[in-house]
Amino acid sequence: MTQTYFVKGRNVPAYHPANHTGTRNHRIIGPDTVGQTGVEVLLGIVEKGKGAEPHAHPGIEQVCYLISGTATATVNGQRADLEAGDACYFPPDSFHTFVVTSETPAHVLVIYTPPYGEAPDKVYKR
């Protein structure tokens, strides 16, 4: 099989991530798409009033870049209202939330390093 470096997002199946409500994720960059094992890139589509419940990822850095919509994010006691073009950083082991506030679903680019992969041992809840 030839190595591929390009991904058609419309061909990536959606899944519902743990610790989230009203969220569909598409794993754009990862082992199943381009064979990547050092970074993971997702497209999240999140409904109004839904998103990430309080949780943290041990040893994993996370970045969220809001493509469309608005949201409120919290991390380590800090809170910010975000709009398209804004980003937030969740350090390893830091409890965080992300809730959509726009009337329409928000589109969020999510980057994990090292990859999260929805592994149960790579998340903990309060």
C-alpha cells in the first residue's frame, strides 16, 4: 500500500467522544488516515449548549481552534469566551471544559500530542 499524506474529511467516519455531549468527532490525522502516531488532529462538530464535561488527559497536550461558532472554555480556573479564529490550550493533566454557546453547531479543530485516541487510560474525570 502506498503511503498517503492527504485526507478527504468527508470520507472520515464520525464518532461520539467519551466525556462529551452533543459532539461528533472526525479523526482527520492519525494512524488510520496517514499512519501518524505522534500527533492527532480531529474535527469536532458540537451542538449548542453541549461539549466537554470536566476532564483531563494525563501527559497529553490539547489545542482547540474554533473554526466557526462561539464557545466558553475553562482550564485551571481560567475562563474565556471564544469565537471563530480563537484558540485555547489545555496543558497535560489540566481539568478543562468546552461548551458551545452559538445557536448553530461549532466546528473545532482539536490537536492532541501525544495522541489521545479515546483510550480510557488517557482521561480522567472529576
